[in-house]
Amino acid sequence: MPKLLENIDVSPDVIHSTEPSSAGLFYDAGYETCFFGAADLENNLFHPNEKISLEKIQFVYDFYLKLIERICL
């Protein structure tokens, strides 16, 4: 788990994705990276019926709030 996620009470699901991202460029340059979002990547992303639950939106909001508090304050 990236150090960034330590002490934030998040248990990430580790998946391998072929979705385009610049995370690999940062990883190759020696930075820890994570690809994070509320979307369900399994059979949902970029489909006509793509959706995100309110619970996942709240989870992402809480995550970013904790992350900002840890890094910026």
C-alpha cells in the first residue's frame, strides 16, 4: 500500500486496469502512485449506463478530505 494511504482508514482494492492513465509515468520516475475514484471499473466504466452510487461519492469525499488534512494542514 502506498505510504500516502497509511493512517487514512482506507482499505484499497488493488486491481490491474488497462484504462489510460499517466500514473505509470510518475511510477517510472520513482514516485508512488495510486489510481483512485468512485467508479466501478468492472462492467461500468465508459458504458452507456455508467453510474456511481451516492455511497461511493460520499466515500470518495471523505477520502479526499482526510488526504487533504494529512498532506496540506
